[in-house]
Amino acid sequence: MLIVTRNCLRLVLAIAALTSFAVAAQAPFPSKPVRLIVPTAGGTVDLIARVVAAPLSEALGQPVVVDTKAGASGNIAAAMVANTPADGYTILAGYNPIAISAILSPKLSYNISDFVPISLAVTSPQILVVHSNVPAKDLRQFIALTKDKTGELNYASISPGSASHLTMELFKTRAQIQLNHVPYKGAAPAVNDLLGQTVHAGFFGAANVVQHVKSGRLRALAVTGSKRLSSLPNVPTIVESGFPDFDATIWIGFLARAGTQASIIERYNSEIVRILQLPDVRSRLEELDFNVVASSPQAFGDFIRAEMTTWGGVAKQANLRSNE
């Protein structure tokens, strides 16, 4: 009798466990908070992440918690997402370095194949800026100044392998000039040191520096991209300034762990694209000189592969390696 009772108890527990598993498996996504990992402290990536997080939380019916994991050129954040379960509950706000880090840092603990693209959110031109005390009024004068003071001038980047780093290295090669690289952990500290004259110049996303240019604390010498910025119509493009085919933009998009269910990726893509195309969101971003892309996952994947080819070539030509 005791044996029968024990067997019945085991059967009941087994059925309960299977029932719980079935219910969990059928629970609609998401059934708990989502973490949105941001790889920089402040700056444009953080801005885009927070613009999307609140309406995404409302759409999903669960909190979307912005979690900043800055440092190591975005590698800390990327490695964290690459090592999380592929359940869709942790996603990454990715930016330029994720396409180049494996080339600069061959010993990384992750690879671009560890991620699946969700959507390329925005792109933006960069602005070459100097402190207002730097005696260069335009790009020609800046080039002359660097040659007159070879090895004496420094430039800031938001991190090794970032667009601000590789764009300046490309420009150095094209203009045949020398500047010392000073990397930072994000746009905010880099711009702060430029304002404090610790460094002399830098390429930055428009949203990070336009206000300082308008206040007179920084001077804009040229913008990347094919056209002038509406916010700074008197600042020429680098192409106009004598460097054909010079186009180097920053970009920000969203990615998840490889292996995440296609239905979850489709859900994220649908909601993020919808959010980015909301009139008030789009207007706000365009006022900050962002180009709203809101792409499909496939288009974002193709874009990343093209970036790897382009900037991998720049890194190799400049013999760049990261210490991260």
C-alpha cells in the first residue's frame, strides 16, 4: 500500500512538473522585464536607447530597463549580451565598434556571429571640432597647423575602434598629418576634456557637440556625409573641403543574442521600427541631426558586414590594434 502511495505521489509530481513546463513554454513573450544594455556612458547611444526604452516598455507590457555597461570600447556590454541566454530578455544597443572590434582585438571573448540584428535605428554625420582657442578657422588652416606642430596636437575619441577614432585615422591618412590619439570611455568625458582644452580636436556625432558649437565654445571645421547639416548650414562637408568620397557616419542599432527565436526578433523589430517612425520621436531625432533608418533585421545584417569590410581596411592600413 505504501509503495502504491509513493508511486502515485511521484506520478502527481511528474504531471505537475510537466504542466508547469508546458505553461512556461506557452507563456507569451515577454513575461518579465527586459534589459537593454548600453555600451557607453552618456552620448548618442545612451540617448537613442532611452528614446526607445519607454515606448518599448509600454508596447511590451513589461519594464525595459536601460543598463549601462561602459568601457573597453563597448566590449564589456557586447560580451555580456553574447553570454546571456538566447531568450530575448537581454538586448544590446550596438554602435560602430561592434563591427570592427574583432579586427582590433583578436582575443575578444565574443564574435559578431554571437548576435542577431534587430534593426539599424539611426545614422548621423560626424563633425570635426576644435576648441575655440585653437588657431584654425577652417579645415585648410587646421591641416597647416598640425603640420606646423607635428606631434604636439591631440585628438579625442569616444573609445578605441569607435567611429570618432577610425574617422580621424582615415582623415590623418588622407591629409598626411599627425595627431596623438587620446581615447575615452564615451562621448561625454571626451567632449568635456575638449571643452577643458585637455585635447585639441575630435570627430563627434552631431548631437554631442552642436550645442557647444552654437555657444562658441567649440569650432566646427567640417562635417562628414554627403551634405551640410541643417543645424550648421555654414559648415562645409569634408568632401567640399577637398577630400572626395570621404563619408564616415556614426550608427546605432539593436541586437539580440544569436539563437533568439525568430518570432521574438520580429516582435522587437516591429515595435522598434514603429517607435522610431512615430512623428514626435522622428521629429526629435531629426532635430538632433540623426537620420532615422528603422531597418529590417536582414538590412541591418548587410549593413554591419559592409561596415566590417570598410573599416577593417582602414584599421589594417593604419596598423591599428586595441589594448582592450
